[in-house]
Amino acid sequence: MVVREVERASKALGLSGRRVLVAVSGGVDSTVLVHALAAVAAPRQMTLAIGHVDHGLRGAASAADAEAVRALGDALRLPVEVARADPRPLRLGCSSRDRPTLQEAARTARYEALRTMARRFAADCVATAHTADDQAETVLMRLLRGTGPDGLGGIPERSPDGVVVRPLLRVSRAEIEAFARDRGLEWREDASNASPAYTRNRLRNDWIPKLASEFNPRLLRVVADLAEALRRDAEWIESQVAVEAQRRIESDGKWLRIESEAWAQLPTSLSRRLLRLALQRLGGGRHVARVHLERMDEFLRAGRVGTVIEVPGGFQLERGSDGCRLGPRRPGVDPAVDAPGSC
């Protein structure tokens, strides 16, 4: 089942004839991924290499992980590169609001290191071992914390730039572990995966098994199907956003000009996505919630000339006689006075 699914995914992701860097942590998921890809590499004419990122957070265990990955590469006759990527510096110099968690910083550092390794290997893409379980955990975590349709789309099969691909997204962890046992594979266990201190671990080890046993034994498949359906819808919607953004959003130095003519005629889903895109272009999308987009949307629909509102991330949206602009916040703005509809 695992090899068959990886072969199907490799074809669907366009990996045939490509150079692929396989991200391997040493755990069971990535160990199975590299074995499955190695099994289909020859008929698919893929050239594989292994990339391992050592965050240096677990002392001797981190070093043992790296050695295990090197041994795995030797066994499969694949080149291995190990990179050190300490995530802790990424958390320095940030406000508490902007500071990423250690896990978020580690993920950022890991992907940056993998992309660097891929360039050195001249790889077309990086394959990671995200599974159907990871998909369900991600969607449920976002649902519990509050998210919109895009968040419920979960983990995509490929990154927006096409560099990162995920051939195991339709494979459950139970299937992966069965594959590993049947073939006598060895892998490393990260003790932190059992710690109840992390929400994902509680979902993985307690809540999801309980939901599956008491409500729906096909929970992973149901969540995966929901995520895929929402991603497909989002892909179509984003194509419409791109067309409208080309017409309505224009760079103006550190600012963006936003064409607000007939803004009230735009579907709300489209107008709010345009505003999120604008903020992302300015680097300010991290802390913007639905309530902020609603307020900005209402401003563009009804705000008067000369009014200004503040936007999280140190930005402001203003309406002048020459149109609307979004950019860095200027001192002296009083959102209580300058809000849409104020006297």
C-alpha cells in the first residue's frame, strides 16, 4: 500500500525524472518515505539524496539521529547531507507578540536549511514525510484555535513555489508503522513526541484515537477529504483574487494604493482576501484576524475622505482625495475618531 501510494503521488506531483532531496529526521515516517521513494526511483527515473537537519536541541540524542540517518543513506547507497540549524536565534529580538514558539522557529530553520541543501544537490524539490495523521492533527488544531476555510485546507501536497512535496499525505501512520515492521526497518524515536505539554501530542495520542473509536473509525480519511476539498476551492478562489489584485492593488513606495471604486459590489470573500494579500505584501499578515479584515473591508466600502484606521503590524489604511492607501502607521492617528462613519 505505501509503495503503491508513493508511486501514485510521485506521478501526480511530477517527480518522474527529477532530482529529489528527501528530508529524513530518522523517525519512522521519514525512514519509510525514503525507502518507498527508493523502491520507485528507478522506474520513475528519479535521483535521490537525503537531507537531515540537526537543531541541536536534544544533546546526544540529536547527534545519534544524525548518525542513524547517515547509516540509512549508506544502506540505501544514497548521498547524505547533515546541516545544523539552531532555531533559538530566530526567537531573539522579537516582542512577545511576534516571537515564534520554539517549534515554529525550528520549522522555519529546518525548511531554510533543506532548501539550501536542495540547491547544493541541484534538486528540483524536497520531499517531506507528512502523513494523513499529520493532516488530521493540523486541521483539528486550527479548528480548535479558530480558523477560516483556508486554514481548514490543512497541509498542501506541494508548497506554493512547488519546491516542497509531500508524497505520504494519504498514508496513515498505522500503515507506515506496519510497513516498517514488515520490512524490519529501524528508526529513531523522539521522546518529545510523547510529551503532553504539546497540543499536537495530546491530539495525536489521546483525542484523535478517542474520536475515531467512539465516533468515526474513518476520521483520518474524512478530515483529509475535507482538507482536500477546501484546498481545491481555495485554489480557484485565489486565481480570482490574483486577477482582481492586478487591477486594484499597486505599489507606491512603502505603501500600496488600493482602488476602492465599486468595492461594495465585490463579494465579501473576495474583498477580504484582497486585503489579506495586501497586508502580506507589506509583511504584515501574521497578526491580522477576521475582525481586522472586516473593519478594513467596511472602511473601503463606507469610509469618508480624510479618515484613517490603524491595522495590526504597524500599518494604517487611509482614504485621501486621490484614493485609498495602505502603509506604515504615521503618528497622530486616532482610530476612535477616524473610524468609518465617525462624525
